[in-house]
Amino acid sequence: MAAVVCLIAVTSRAEAASFDCDAAELAADEKAICENRKLNDADVRMVTTFDLLSGLLAMGARGTLQDQQAAWLKERQACGGDADCIGRAYEKRMLELDQAYKNISRPL
């Protein structure tokens, strides 16, 4: 999966996360991500991996992946501003995305 994930050059705080860190109304988890470089980088890796994986999946599987992502986002939001909890949520989601990648049907 590492070959699939691209490194992204992050130039500003407002563009780094998968959401706008300069938005007026940020949830507690989003604030924590914007303020913590490690979490911000985890967010960028996760959303990049999710986007790439979505492009590889057929429609039905893509819908399932999107549903799983929405459920995961609720889990991350439940962490509030707890950076350790958010970090564990990203680790868990990356394992799930890696597993989804490994399970893609490939021609022989």
C-alpha cells in the first residue's frame, strides 16, 4: 500500500488537513488535528489513501467504503479534542484501508 500513498507537500496550516483549518466553526477533533502536526499528517495520509482506494473500487464496494468512512468519522469526532484518541482512530482507519486494498480483486 505504501506504493499507492503519495507524499504530499504541506505548505500552510489552512491547506494541510482534509478540511479547512481556518473555518470559523471547527469541531473539537478538527481543532486538535489542525494544532497537532502528527495528527494533521495522519489526516492527509488517510484522506489520500481513501481517495486513491475509492478510485480503484467498483461502485458497490465504493459505496460500502464511503459508508465505513462516515462511520469512522463519527468515531473520530467522539474523541473530541483528545489527541491520543484521535491518533488511535487514524491508526485503526489506516489498518482498515490497508486491508481493503489487499482485498481488491486483481486479474491473474
